[in-house]
Amino acid sequence: MSNLGKVKKLLLKDGYKDISLSERDDIIFLAGEMDKWSDIVNCGKLVAKAKLYSHVVNDIKLKGYKEPAIREPKVNDLQLDNKEVDVLVIGGGVVGASILRELTRYKLSALLVDKEEDLAIHASGRNDGCIHVGVDLHKGSKKLEYLVKSKKIIKQVCSEVDIEYHEDGQTVGFKNYLLVPFVRMYLRKKCRHNQIEGMRILKGKKLLEVEPNLSDSVKFGAYFPHAGTICPYNFTIALAESAVINGAEVSFRTIVRDMEVENGRIKAVITNRGRIIPKLVINAAGVFSDKIAEMAKDRFFTIHPRKGTDSIMDKSVIASLSRTGVQIFDLSKKGKQGNTKGGGIIPTADDNTLVGPDAVEVPEREDFSTSASNVNFIFNKHSKTIKALKKSDAITYFSGIRATTYEEDFIVQKGKWCKNIIHAAGIQSPGLTCAPAIGVDVAKWASEMLGRDLNPSFNPIRKGIVQTRKLSYEERDRLIKEKPMYGHIVCRCEQISEGEIVDSIHSIIPPTTIDGIKRRVRAGMGRCQGGFCQPNVCEIYARETGTSINDICKKGDGKIILRDTKE
């Protein structure tokens, strides 16, 4: 029986009929219509799990559903028209920013475009910042390959671009004491294979020394001392700023609409800001990476969006929550939801605590909504982990979309049918951890494909904005005497000074919105969520940029904070 016949039989066994199947090389294509989104996703998963083909392209449509149009920037001009560049990077997330920085190690001209108004707007700004140890990753996966590579360099990269790296560890709790010998044996084997050091099984007082607020239902835990956290959006911004220091360019509010492809090569990329002429295209477009691949006539994978919701807890309760990063592993199926790894209670690099996320398959790629059911799910689950966890201590919620493939693995490779594209797609957890190593490989391939040598003038050092709240009293006193603006606290919740806000406005890649300032220096990220400081931040931005107070946007095109009442 042919592979197509085997797939058809597999789908029929689960009751899936009237699905058209075709193949090209080692790729299978699914087409048809279904009444439920969950059935469409399940079909893709079934075929991928069979491992008869390397990738699944799932074009089954949801009956009666029209996919929302991609959110486009309002600007249309010719700023980039006929611009020639060696490498065009599409996507301003952490992977795109890492690739851009690594490209500048070579004698290459590089331009990054993103349709949003800033970096890290999608998944790279909507996650918990975990630096994973990788105990859950599988042999032979790209995820494991790049995690092992990245763990060797990520601390150095963070140091070079001035990003704090917190190595607080992670604890996985278990409720059944009888599982101790089995968990120990299994984890030791996984740790050997996945190159994880320092794992310890903790019980009783030793476990409570690491996590003193654990629920009484937790009988023992596996502690991984080298798990950590960084600020994901600051890391993304820092990488891109480092790239710009070394000669790269970044263009926001720039959406790729189409490509001119001839004889298996991209000749031009059509955007709302003109026609760009690259020698090589790098696809790091996140949830839209399969759309970019389709424009390049190189679509051999499908992204199916998976939404996760997190809750941010008030700093006042951090001492009574997780000290490391904790999750409970339950062998029962009760309470599981979708493809979630379980989520957890995670202390962030900025001294908040995040609770979540869950994992829900959704048809929309830009669905950042939060719902009571998702919030209730994560709190009901994790309230069994830490005694003091209360929903009333949450200050806000947010959702992000994972860019998942049906193979549940990264796609980091050169084009399959297009000769001048490299894909860095399907990057979900642990994508933040793996981004530095992905950047190294992709940039190396680019240099080889274009025949370029190393750039001897590459400067790895990027200095970040001073954080007055983390200075000693003596250092702060000297700074304020030199520049009094650092003594004027604008954001009381986060202790952010006017000097820091001004520095962010005049940074290498300056923000164009109030949320852009928020991402860079945390003004507005505290308990009041900008309720007190936002008017002052707006005034500072207007003063420093010469922008009318009535034209300042909170986020994106048209999200104006104040409007003239005379209009």
C-alpha cells in the first residue's frame, strides 16, 4: 500500500472522510472542508504522527468560517522602493532579531522588516521568559538540537547585549510518593541524553528549602538548578539594537504582501513601502511564516495557531509564591488541556510572577483575547501547587499565539523548492532559549550561500538603559547629581525615572508608542497598569519628540490615547 493509501486508511479509521490527499516529494497535502476546527487540527496531527512524510500541509477549510484579514499598517509609501540588500529578514521577534545580529558578523547588508510598530509584539513579547533545561524534548528533534547549542552561548550573548540572566532553577512537583524511584530513573536517563546537569530529587525539608510555599499535596520534586529567566521583549530589542550598531537596518510598519519568483528564485519582495530586491530572504515571520513560504512558492509546512493565556501577579505577593519556577506533574489525564506542557508559576526577570499558560487550538493567528474560562482554568490548576495563589492578586492578563507545526518541531532549514530562502519557522517553546543558536546557524548558511567573509569590525557590545532602581544609593546619588531627571520618579509602581524614559525615547531603535516605552523601561507595568504615570509619560514623549499630545498612540496605528474634543 502506498503512503497516501496508508494515510487515507488512518483518517478513515478515525471517521474522517472526504479529505483529498496529494503528495510532492516527501510532503503530504490535505484538502477539503470540515465543521469543526478541532477536527481539522486533529487530522493534521494524525498524519504528522504517522511519520510517513516529513511535513504536513493542511489546507482543510472550516465550513462557514472566513479567516480574518491580517492586520496591516496604515502607511503606504515608497520608502523602500527598489532597495537592494544582501539579506532580507522577515519578522521582528526574538528569532528574527537574533538572526539579524548574527548576520552582521559577516560582510553582509541586512534589513529586517516587520508589519508592527515595534519589535516583540507577537509571541516574543507574550511569554514567560523561561530559559528551559529541555527535559521534555525528544531525541532527533530540532528543538533539542538548538537548545543544547544555545545553552552553551546564551549567557554570553545576554552579557554582551546587557540583558540580565536569572538562574533561579525550576521545580517539578509530584503528588505520589511511590513514584520516586521511577521518576528518578526516568529523569536521570533524560538528563544524560539531553545534556542536563545538576538535577536532584528532593523530599521533605530539602524540597521546602527550595520551594517553601508548596501545597501539602506535593510529596516530592525534581529540581533543575540551571533553569532561568530573562526578559523576552528586552532581549529581542537588545539583539536588534546590537545589529543596528553593526550596520543592519530595521523597518517597522512594513508588511510583505507578495513576492516575484522566477525559476525557483525570489527576485523581489513586494511591501506596502515599495519593492525590495534581496539576494536572500530569511523567513522568521512567526504565525505567518507559512504564508511567507507560500509567497516564495516554498510552502511545505502549515502553522496552526495555539493560544496561551497568562496572568501577571502583583509584586507584593512574590515572596509567598514560587521561588524557582514550579509546576506539578500529574500522571492522570484529569485537568489536562490541549497540548500544554502544563504551564507553571514562574518568577520573571522583573520580579513579577506569571501563572500559566494554557494551550488552546484557535483558527485566528492574531487572537490575543483573554477569557474568564482560560483564566479560571490556569488558576484552578495552579492553586493546587502553591498555597498562597489567589486570583485577586492578579494585576492583568495577556494571551499569546504559538506558531506550531503539525510535527511539533522547529523548521530551521534552507528552502525546499526556492533556492534563495531560509526558513526559521514553527518556533514555539523553547524558542526563546534556542534563538541565539538558531541565529548562529542561519547567518552562517547565509554567508556561505552569498560567499561572504567575517566582518572584522563586528562589535558584540550593546549597552542598555540604566535602571536607577537597581543602583546602590551611592551610585544613584552620583547619577542624580549629574543628571537630575534620574531623581524624578514618574512610574511609582516600578520606580522608573524620567531619565530612563527619556533614554528609551532616544535609544538606538526608539519607540513610537507608549507601549514601546513600557517594553523598554517598564513604565506602566506595575499594579496600576499606567493609571497614574501614563499622562506624564505622554507629556515626556511629546516634549522629547515634538509630537502633539493628541497624536500619541498607546499601541499600533490609530490607537490614539487623547483626542481633541473640538474634532
